[in-house]
Amino acid sequence: MLVEFKVKNFKSIKDDMIFSMETGYNVKKTAKTPFNAFEVQKDLKLLKSSLIFGANASGKSNFLEALWELRTLVVSPTRQVTEPLSYQPYKSNVKNLPTEYELTFFHDALLYHYAIGFTDQAIHHEKLEIDDTVIWDRSHQDLPELRDNQTLIDYYQSRNQKAAASVLKWFETNIVFVNKYTSKDRSSLFELLRSPEKKKQFLAILQHADFNITGVQVVERQSVEFIKGILGELRPNPERNNALIFLKALDLQFVHQSEETSDFLISFDQESAGTQKAVILILALLAHQGKVILQDEFDDSFHLSLSTMFLSLINSEFQYSQFILTSHEISLMDHNMRNDQIYFMSKNKFGESEIISLFDYKTELKRNDAKYSKKYLQGRYGAVPNIDVDEILEVMRPDQEV
């Protein structure tokens, strides 16, 4: 489970941005939020979901990208000394300062803290702690064979160090970004529907959610994947030749009813964007337990009633993953959410993204069941776009001069 994530100097994020999935101090569960958090050990309670609200281009997507970039850095390490790291600093970084990530997570009854800072050619600092014990610190390591652009996780896991292998496995299997599902990822989700029990659950949810789908079939098809680099390399190398490979992939065909004709089939890719998104989210809920699931624009293409249904499922007693979601649908903050589950993202006048939790507004500490959307629209929490419709209409006015 994710406890805390900190990022600095990445895209629109200049200074330390701290995001926590730990419950706010003294925030009590209510009749409407009985299962929104769970206890993983004594004195450590974590949230099942967090929603991040904010205007367009405020940095919500960049925040999720930062967490995914950290995962990529760990899971897909460099293989050559000349290979650059994925360094995407804040736009005005003229001093070539490092991008910095820190992640605290709870895994196998242990509390891990991993920190790393790097530029495009070198890792400047890196440290791993487990239950407050330093496992290794790059500044204190004397490893002549360690490349400047190689993580210690990669170095030590290749030498079968248990701690490094455990961290690598957690990053690889526990962070899921729904928006970045590949054909392979989708196939693994579709594979779930080969189970009669999961298929029954899946169809029941679709039908209760008022989708005109009465059946589903899992079919195989051939998928063409375009790969940069040679097979076997995790990170593409633009200097290598490109390759086309042919893979077997799974697809879904949905059974629809019609009054005029007999039942007909529609493939997954032919369904509407909303249906596709709902199918993936339902399968993610059924497939993943104990994961950290990221989804940008969570409610895009959904009717409000469908968005609230998914939010109820995510915060239900039968669900044990963590969801970090971005949204523009402000009414969702009033749908059985704790104040420590709501975050606001905004940009200051210099274009720097800033995040704040609703919990940090002291006026809200005593209220965990208030209506927050009205106050948000009034600008009390910031993160509201400053749109001047009258001025925009004036710009659109046709020129009356001859």
C-alpha cells in the first residue's frame, strides 16, 4: 500500500509536492464512509482512494505521470552507460537541478522508504530504508562497477539482494496506471473473464449499471506491436533498429439485445468510449487487490450516476486496492468522501503546480460529511479556473470598422 509520495522538479512541479494516502489525524469514519480507510498496522491507517480536483493544465496529469515515471525508472533501468535517464525538469530549471522522488509504501508488514535524485546522465543520490533502518545509501557506497546512470535497485537485485528484489517487485506489480494499459495489459484483464465466477460478476455489474450488454465472449486475435530497440531490452534505444513483432492478444465481444433483430456482437474497440472505460475499470476492480491504481480523468465519458457508482465500489468493504484519481466532476467530492480523501491542484502565477488536501483547511476538520462542492465553486479552496466569459465574448466580437 502507498503511504506517501513526494516529487520535486518534474514538468510543472517545481518545489516539493507531497501527497499522502495516510488518514488525517482525528478524522472519524461516518455512517456514509465506514470502509473508506483500512488499518494496515497499529497506528497506520490508509485511505482506499483519493480524488484530485483542479482546472485544466493545473498539473493533475503531471502528478500521476511523476509516480509512473518513478516506476519506469525502477522497472526499466538503463542498460548502457551512454543511455540517458528520463529527465523532465521544471521548465525554468537553469541550474540543472535533479528531479527528486521519494516514496513510502507498506509491503509484507514492513515500511519501505525509497528516495532518488537524478539528472539526464547521472543519479545524484539514492537511499533505501526499511522500518527506519538504512539498507543502503548511494553516498556511502563504494562500488566501482556501478554506473552513474544505474539505480542501486538494479545493481543489487541483479546480485540477488532480497531487499532490492522486493522493492523492484513491488514497483512492477503494485503500481497500475489504467490510462497506460498496453495490449498485453488489456489481454491479462480480459483473461479474467475466462473464469465463470468472474464473468458472472462482471455481467451482473454491467447489467445493474444499465448497460445494454447481456453476454461476453473472450476471443483470440493477432496483435502487431511496434518495438523500438531490440527484443530483450526493457528500455528502447533509438540508435537500434526498429522491429515489428506479432503477438497473440485477447479481445472481447459483447452480446447486445435488439427488438428488431436477434442478438448481435460488438467487439471491445467498437464500443463507445464510456463503455470501454467502464469495462476496464470493472475488470480492474475484479482483478486487482492490494494494488495502487492510477486513473487520469476518471469520470471522463461517464454519466454522473455511473461515476458515483464506481466511487461507491472503490470505497466499499469488498475492495482493498488504493485508487488515485483525477476529476473535473466537482459533485463527486460530496459523494461519501472524507475530507482527507480530497485534494486540490492549482498553478500559481509562475506556472508552478501546487497541491493541498482539503484536510489542511482547518475550518473543515470538524466536518467530515459537509458539502464541499459549493465552497469549491466559491473559490474557498482555490484550484478554480479564472474564466472571464464577457472578455472572451468581446474578443469574438466582429470588427465593426470599415
